[in-house]
Amino acid sequence: MTTIDDLQHAPIRPATRWIVYRPGPWLPLIAAPVLLIAPLVAAIVAGDWLRAGYVLLIGAVFGISVSLPFGSRRRPTAVTEWVFFALLLICAGYLVAWRTGQALLFPLLAVAASLAIRRRWAMGMVGAVAVSGALAVGFETWSLEAAVLVGFAAFAGGAGNFVVQYYLALVRELERSRERLAVAAVGEEPLRFSRDLHDLLGHSLSVIAVKSEAARRLMRPDPDAAATHIAEVEAIAREALGEVRSVVSGSRSVSLAEEIANARRSLEDAGVATSVTVTDQVLPITADAILGWVVREGATNVLRHSAARRCTFEVSVSAQGARVEIADDGPRHAHGGSARTPDLSSGSGLEGLRERIEDAGGEFAVEASASRFRLTAVVPLPAQARR
């Protein structure tokens, strides 16, 4: 069974692509011989060559009126509208001179109006032509059936051509949008890759540096403890290698609970007292992953840039969404920038976080003072997830 998703991602066939990118008046032009053949033959049979020439003139002006909108601008303009009104006057002259052909000329006019009149007025003109044709035929024949038939034929012909051209324009714009999105995705991929690589390796390398330093200090007084730290460095290095591979394959997923546990363990190993407060509410996968990146980068920031002795992690859910706050008591100069204006450009980690969260529609803020640094991120949640 074909699904909506299949239709959205299905490639446009070559024949359809040709029609979309090279549209022409093929469909409306069919109306001219179909609707004008009867009055033309009648005029020839009657030997009325003036009437036959007049019918051919109507066909020629109709062809011009429906062909001009498919020129270089591919849309109706004031010029096409003037041509349509010329066709309207010519048809009115025909009806006055010969008093016949109402049932055929009004559908022809409706088709021309659907293409030659600018979109915001086109359907109104089609409706006006359809009503005028119904009234003209009704008063001419005093037949309600004939009046309804002509009115319906005129409206159906005009509306059908209008809808076809409208949806062809939509398909053309959809195809162009898909091409632009593909180009944008290719351009964004290196940025995503570098950001993920920084977020992953920054944390792992910071922990490796802390544990290596601890192992160096304990090498003589406590060799067993130093060996434990070295073993942990080896395990973290292997884990980092696996994470790099997962980034390359695009399969890396982050868990908030896992990142909080890793951050707590790494900070406490570095001598930073850590306090964690986490909501017991289950978060959507996307929000959970984004907040996991926030915790990872926040912990890395403390390890690399701060002389903090205490750090707190708080995760909560409110009407604004899922919120994570990371605060430490490290001196402000250790994080870079000034107390009044936090410097996000000094490191790609915080800047990468800001981009992640803003792309998800959330908010990201950094507050700093001489004795405190606080990072806050809020990610919006669906209504049902906030309950």
C-alpha cells in the first residue's frame, strides 16, 4: 500500500519532470478545436465566409491568451489580461452579429480566464463567465437544463485548468525546495560532524587528562591507585575511539541519565563535589539526547576551564519545557570572557550547544560572576510530555 511518506519521498518521473519544468498551454489549447469546430463547420456549410473567418479569429486570439502566461515569466500579467478582454469583446461581437454559439463560446472564455487572469481574480472571472453563459443560454432557449449544462461546463472547464496549473506550480516549487534542502544538508554535514566530534572527544580527553595527572601524582606513594587510574584511562580511550566511529557512521545517541552519571564520576575523580537533582519524568528521546549533550559539554567545561570545588546539576520539567542547569563555584576568568558578557565564541563547545538548542526551538543562557558560573538550557516539549 502506498503511504503519504512514500508520496513525499518518491522521485518525480522524467515525463512528469518535463511537464513541470516546461509547462505549456497543451491542455487549454485542446478546447479551441473541440468548442469551435461546430460553429466553423456550420459557417462553411452555410457559405458564410465572414462568419468562418470570425470563428478562426476567435480561435487565434484564444490561442494567444492561453499561451502568453507560459512565456518567460510563467504567470499571468497585465498583457495577458488585456488579450483576454480583447477575446471577450470579439466573442461578444460574434454573439451580437450571429446570435448563436453561446453554449460553446462561454466555456471557451472560462478556460481563457483561468489562465490569462491573475490568480487572485481568475476564479472570480471564471464564475462570472459561467453565470453569464447560463443566463444567456437560459434566456435564449428558455431551458433550465440547457442553462445549467452550459454554466457547469464553463465553470468545470475554467476551474479544471486553474487547478491543474496551480498544482503544477506547487510541484515545481516542491522540487526546487527539495534541491535546495539537499544542497543545504550537504553544507551542514561538515558542521554537524565537527560539532559532534568536539562534544565527544572534548569530554573524553578532559577526563583522560585528569586521570593521567592523578596517576602521575600517585605513582610513588600509591602505585595500586595509580594503576587503577591508568586502567580507567585505557577504558576511556577505547570508549572514545568507539564514539568517534559512531559519529562517522552517524549512529551516535546520547542518554541524559548516562551523561549525568559519567559527569558525576569524572568531576568527583577530579576533586569536585557534585550534587545532582533529576526529575523522575520520562523525557522524549530527542529532548533527552539534547540535554545529554548539554550535561556532557557542561561537565567538560568545568573540568577544562574551571577551578571549581563544587558543581550542581539540576534537571526539571515546566510549562516552558525540559530544563537543565549546571552551576559551579569556579572563578569566572577560568571560563573565558568577562563577568558581564560570557564569551561563547572562545570555545566551540558552548557555541555548538547554543546552535543545537536553538535548532530545536529552545533557549540557551550562560551567566557568570567572579565566583559563580551557571549554564542553563531549556528544550520545548510536546504538550503531553509536560504533564
